[in-house]
Amino acid sequence: MTRKELFFHLLENELSKHGFKYFKSKNKFLKKNNGDEYIIDYEVWPNFIQVEANFKIVIKKIEDIKKKGLE
């Protein structure tokens, strides 16, 4: 197992306890709750020299308001 594979395997073990699903092709974890989305994605540099984490929260009510504003 490579360092990258081990890293994501350990993260998946921990984050799955909290309802996150791992998407290997995108190095991303996603959790949906009442229409809201919680996203943790990772940019992995070649040879696993550096890993950058990005966190996003998409709140359904806010997205609905934005859509109404575009109508």
C-alpha cells in the first residue's frame, strides 16, 4: 500500500463513522444531511510531497434563495 493509499484508507475509516462517503477518483469525502452537503476534498501533489485540504458546506436553503434570485 502506498502512502497515499494508506492516508485515504485511514481517513475513510475515521470519516465513515461520521457519515462521510469516500470518492476515490476525486480524493473527496461527501456527507449529505437534510439536503445540505459537507465536502472535504484533497489535492495531492506528486509523490505525496504535499496534501491540501479544502472544506465546503453547501446549505440547501441558501442555494434555493440563490436560484429564486436568478429567475
